[in-house]
Amino acid sequence: MAQAPRPASMFPAGRQSSYPVAQQSSALAVRIASKKAELDNLKELRDLSGVLASQMQALEEKLSTLKDGTEAVACVLANWGNVLRAISMASAKIAQPKDTTDEKSHAEMEDSEWAGAPLPATLVRIPAEQSDKK
């Protein structure tokens, strides 16, 4: 007696072909959903990167301004010694009080004689040396 061939699957012939197609479409749907989620994440990353880039450009402009200001302050500080020297020289060259009766040299004159000496109106006196008074 010859035996009849056994079916390869436990499903009837009509259902056997539809099951793998449904499984494939389900796997494709899961993969498409995964790719859509990945695309959404990439779009969000692109938008955040654009915001970050604009913030970095603003920071670059602020740092450039800060650098220019720092260079200006450094230039002023570098010249401050010259400014103090010029003030000191200008203070030494102010009009000396004239004593017509007694011609004393500048070294012989006392501080009290200089205290009442008229100063030019435009001269501003800035002490170049710190006083010991506290």
C-alpha cells in the first residue's frame, strides 16, 4: 500500500499561504514605525542643532565684543604709567609764586609758600603717589 503524502504544515492549504504574508506585513509595519520614529528623532535633532548653532553664533559675537573691550582696557592700562608721568611733569611745571623782594630758589621755598600759589583753572591734580594717611 502506498501512503498518501503528508501535508508539510498543520494548516489547511488555503491558510498556509496567507499566514506568512500577514507575518511579513506585520514585520514591515513594525520596521516602518521604527523608521518613522527614527526620522522624527532626527528631525528634532536637526532643529535642536540649528538652535544650538544660532546660540553659538550669538556667543561668538559677544566674545568678539568682550575681546575688543579687553584690548581697549589693556591699551589704557599700558599707557597709564605715561599718563601719570605726564601729570607729574605738568604738576612740576606749574606757575611758581614770585617773590619780588626775596629771590629764593625753588629748593629753598617752603611748602607753606606753595600752598597759596594760584593754580591754572584747567589743571586737575591727581596724586601720583599714595599718601600714608589712613
